[in-house]
Amino acid sequence: MSKYNLLRHIKMEKWLLMAAMVCVSLMHTSHVEAQECTTYPDHRPGDCVGIQQCPSLNSLLKQAKGGSSTSLNTLRKCICSVEGPNLRVCCRRPIKPLSNQCGLRLLNTNKIVGGEDAKLGAWPWMVLFRATQSSHSVVSCSDKHIWCSEWAASGWCQRNPYFMNDDCMKSCNKCASNIGSSNWICGGVLISEQYVLTAAHCFRDGTQIEFARIGEFDLNDNPDQGGGRTAPKPQDIAVDREIKHPEFGSPCLRCNDIALVRLARPAQLYRYFVQPICLPSNSERDMKYPVSAFKGKWGVAAGWGVTDAADIYGTTLSDILQQANLKIQDKFFCHQQKAKYPNDGMILCAGQGDGKDTCRADSGGPLMLPDIDGVRYYAVGITSFGATVCGNPNAQGIFTSVYHYIDWIYQNMV
């Protein structure tokens, strides 16, 4: 088929047609017969699929449409074939969590109370992100930044300087970002050797992620020790890519608050101290109970966040990993929040009005449930937000439902 016939048949936008024309010539020198292929530029095993089935390259497509010549050039080198109107690209095979190793831990804690120290090895998949606020900006409440008006109205900027790096200028009702401050900003959960699941709101504009810390327990102890064991030194690993859900913040302020982080290199797994958690891709098969049965069960939330509910300024951050038992249930605060979402299955609510809930730097951390035998743990939620004051007896923690986004997670682990 000539180049001109190809253009006539595929009926794509001009910029994409130009890419396809170049790729026709490339196919003469790089012929791909089978469905298997080698990805560009990392030369990994891949499969030739329609571009809509490959989120990473489909994202490049959108960037190219926006005028990125770099994205267009990369995309050209990833095309397997052009079949009529269909563009097939070489997509890296998804990396699924390590099902045989996931969710196993050293300690089986039978009872957890609000805000208590965890034990060394209790939650070996916990991750901390360190970041620098790279720019200084003062934004009004009418600014396009999706969080600004709520921060200013509620005083959240002032109450939450730790993980959002913001102060509140009450006199002019504005939020101001600190310059160059480096902090532990959010938690996350390891789901494979190279991927961390967290909250999208942790990666706001102007935040430069320095690294992810894997295998931490006590921020003041290196190496961590406890129970007669000494843990390996925590691993500080640079971030290769932050993958926020493309519809984060739409159609509601906190909708789709979920993100994946690809580490620059795989984490070293250690029995007891560094392991991935399981994901509820098929809860009836793996956990031995359905997703509908999550409600009413007691989950566990963990993180290094504020431990004193009365500390609205975030000064009593915990150096030691904290854990709390939270009942998954819908109370009044939850009903109020779910009404804002187009699908109430997008979130889980947990907390029982007794002062136990997730708090500031717990954002991005997991809400966990064990399987029916109590052997493996699953990340069923990612901490999104809660009450303005942690431990509010009339409020609950709101968690992004992992199950609702399981397909998106797997599709983007490439």
C-alpha cells in the first residue's frame, strides 16, 4: 500500500498521519510478524496491541497532539503496524504484583488500638515519599488550583503544613507555598518490586519528589531494631515516573485520587522487612469473600502521620510507624462525601467515631484487610482525606477504593 493510499484509509488527524507515514518506511527495516515485540527505548519484552490498549503510549499520543515533537518521535519508533484505521504499537507487558510473595508479614497482631506504635516487620510494604517544594506561589481562592478554595476556607493550609507544605495567610484568605522546604510528604504501599500505589493529591504542582523510602520503621533509628531482630538499612530510591489518574479532580474535587509511582530501580525484597502487599483483583478467589463484604470488617491503616488529634499545626508527627484498627462503614460524614462522587464505589469510608482515624501525613497510605484466614493482607483503600481535625468523632477517613481502579492499576504497571 502506498503512503498516499495509507493516508486515505486511516482518516486520522494530520499530525498522526505524519507519524504513520514515517513508520511505513520504518517497517521495511524493522519487520514485526508476531504479536511479540521489543519495546523502545528500554528493549524489554512487549506485545503489539492497539494504541488504546497501551496507556503509556496512548499518553504519548496525547502529548504529541499537544505539539510535543519528542513524544511524536518516540511514538514513531514504537509502531508495529498500521492496519487500516488501527495503529498497533509495541507495548511493554504489564507487571503484576508478586502474587506468591505478597501480603505476608512477620507479625500477626491480633488487636490494634488507635494510634499505637506498630512493631518492626508488621507492615513491610509501607513507603514514605520525600519531596521539595520547588517554587513559591501565592494563589487566591479563585485560582484554578483545585484545592485552594477549600484549604483557605477551612484553614487546612495552616493546619497541615507538614505533608502539603502550605501555610494559610488568613488576612487575605490565600494559600502560600513554602520555598525549598524538604519534608516527608505522603505514604504509599509497595505492590511490586518497582511500583508503589499512593494518592494522586500527593503530587501537586511545584512538588519535586526526591525519593521513595522503602523498608522504614523508625525515622530516628538506623538500622531499625526490635523483637531481637535488626532490619536492613532503608532503601532510598529515586522516582522514575509519577502516574496520576488522568481524571483526578474530575468531576468532583477528590474524585480518582489515586496514583502509581514507578521506582527508578527495583526495590530489594527482604523476608520480614520489605515485601509487596496484595491487591484485591479477585477478592472472592483470593480473600475468600466478596468486595461487598468489605463493609463491616475491621481494616488496618498505617502511617507516620500526626498522632495528636488536638495538634492542628502538625507538630507531633510520629517517628515510628503507627497503626490503627478502623471499621469499614458508612456513617453520616461518609454519606455526605459519597454524594459528591458519580459512583459511590469509588471510595471506602472507615472509622467508628472514637478518635481513631488516619491523619495528615498518612495520605497515600493503605487501608488493609486480611484474607479470611488472616494470612495475607490486601490493600483495599488508599488514604485520600478525612476531617479537618483528625479524630473528629463525627467524621471518618475517606479511602480511594483500590478494587474500583484495579484495571487502571494493572494497565499502567508497564
